[in-house]
Amino acid sequence: MEHTYQTRRPRIWPSFPGIAEDRASGALARLENFTRLVSDMIWEADQHGVLTFVSERAMDIFGVPASHLVGQKITNIGTFFAPEGHRQSPNTERPFRDHKCTIKRPDGRTRILFVSALPHYNELSWEISGLHGTVKDVTPKFEVERLKAAKDLAETDSHVKSEILATTSHELRTPLNAIIGFSSLIQDETFGPLNNPAYMDYIGNIKDSGEHLLSIINDILDTAALQSTQATLCPSTFRLIDVMQSALRLVQPHAEKDDISLSCVCAEHDVHLLADKRRMKQIFLNLLSNAVKFTARGGRVTIDFSHPPGAGLTIAVTDTGIGMDPNDIKKAMTPFGQINTDTDQAAKGTGLGLPLTQELVELHGGTLEVLSQKGTGTTVNVHLPENRIAADAAR
């Protein structure tokens, strides 16, 4: 069977005058909208690198109208740098991306830019006929990196200082302990009488000064150890009242000098903690010493605790001292913060007592709360979580 194929005539597209022009005009309008939309500045240059077109984003980046840049060479818009940091203009005969450039705007501000370009070539000669590219303002990115580098450097410096303080603990404490120990032996006339009352006064001053200096160094070194992340807990199970009374005995002589009543008013004696015993004693010592320091002659300092079922444990140190207003509390909780008083008591410490105590409490997963009223007194509450209370089986 013979098949007959019908051939189609080629389709003839009608020609409409002005359509090409309309399409070109629409394309240019869209291109212009894109140049306004993007955050980068778009530019075009001739074969010599002289700018022939610059988008309106020039005003945001350079602080001048686009017309001020047209006619300049792209390599002259600012100072260009190689990745290694030395000055180096880009090679406009080859494509380049994110070449760093710095400029100074008319308002005096310095901006950091990334300039990119792509050459285009004559189709017949393959010679460069021009370039087109972008300029991106990356100042905010570099500013963030600069601030991060400054922060890292500051943290490193702080860490080094803390490391130095923490590692000098033995060198500082050992000679002071020797001074205090030998002065105690002489003061107690262990190997015979001094035969001169003045010597007894001198030895007493040496011992008091040594103990005061040791307490300051201990605060500084303990704070340094905490800040250098060297502080760790050595938990054990112990009876809370025993550690509280041990701290009371150490502070008692200072309280008696100023006729300050110092007492533990705990109703419950069988609560056991699972915590670092030495650190907990240090917490109590700091709070009791602080309370005695800022309580006037004849005043009262108490320590007690409460243990609501399932609500953790709260230890409270209360005094009838000078008290603090909200600003004083904020200052007292700042390292080396000293509140203004009518006495010289503030000058006898480093201002590290409460901040150091707070860090030790937080190391146990607890919180520290200061309640105070000017002229009435202060209560410092140490809240420990329920998991710091030892189970019955451990008692």
C-alpha cells in the first residue's frame, strides 16, 4: 500500500513594528529594577577598566552619587589588598571575586568592600571589550570579626592572669602560714616567757596582720581558680550542723571583740548534705565574717536553715548591721565592689566575699539571695537543690 505524505509549509512569523524595541525597553526596565533591588553595587567598565555605568547603590556604599564614580578606573575607587594583607590591585584582564578594598567616605567613615568582576570579550578578536561586576559592603562582617577577636584576646588575657594567680597559691600561702604559726608559738610563750610586754603586743600585731593578709590572698586565689575553670567539687556526705558550728567557732573570736552575739538557731540537727565540705565551710565563713564585719557593737548575727519537703534547703545568715539599699547590694555583688560606710570596715576586705560565695554556691547548683534594708540589717539566703540533701541510706 502506498502512503502519501503531505509536507508542511514553513511557518512565517508575522512582523510587528516596534515589538523588538518594546521588548528591549522592558528588559532594560527589569534590569534597572534588579540593580535597585540588590544590596550590591553593580558596575560596568570599558576595556581600560574605566567605569561607564554604576548603579544607584553607590550612594549607600560610597556616600556619593553614581555619577561621581563614572569615569574613574575601577582600580582607583579605593585601596585594594591581597589575601595576605599587602596592597595589590586586581588584575582586570582576568575574572576575580571578593577582592578586598577599603574606602573613606566623605563623612569620614571607613568602609570595607569586596569587589568582583568578569571581563567580556570581542567575539571576533577575543580581546577584552569591557568588564562588569559588583561591589559588596562587608564592613559589618569585618566589624563582628574584629569584636570577636578583641573578645577572644581579652578572655585569653583574663585566663592567663587567672592561671598565674591560681598557680601561685602555694608560693603565697606557705610563707604566710609560717609567719602566723611562729607568731602564735611566740604569743603563747610555748618555749618560755618573753620578759617584755611590748614584745607581746608586737607579736599580736604580726599575727593579726598575717591572718588578714592570708584571708585577702585566699579570696583572690579562690576567685582566680573559679574564673580559670580549675575549681571542681569533691562531694562527700556530712552533717550540716557540724560544718556550720565549725565556721561559727572560727568567727566567734572576732564577734566577741565587738560584743556581737553569734549563734546557730537551727531546730533540726540531723540533716546531711552531699556536697563539697570544704567549699560549704568556706561559704559559711564568708557570710558569717561579712555579717560580723558590718554589724555594730552589741549587735546580733545568726545562722539557721530550713528544709521544706521536696523544696531543697535554704541556709540563712542574718545580722542587725548597717544594711544595704538596692544600689549597695548590686555593688556588693560585683567583684572588688566596696559599699560606702561610716566606718573603716569596708577597707578591711577585698570586696570579693559575696561574689566568691555566690560562685561557690552556683558551683553546687544553688543560688544566693541578698535581702537587706538600710539601717536595719541583712539576710543572705543560700538555696541548695534537693539533690544536695543526702538520702537516708547515706546518713
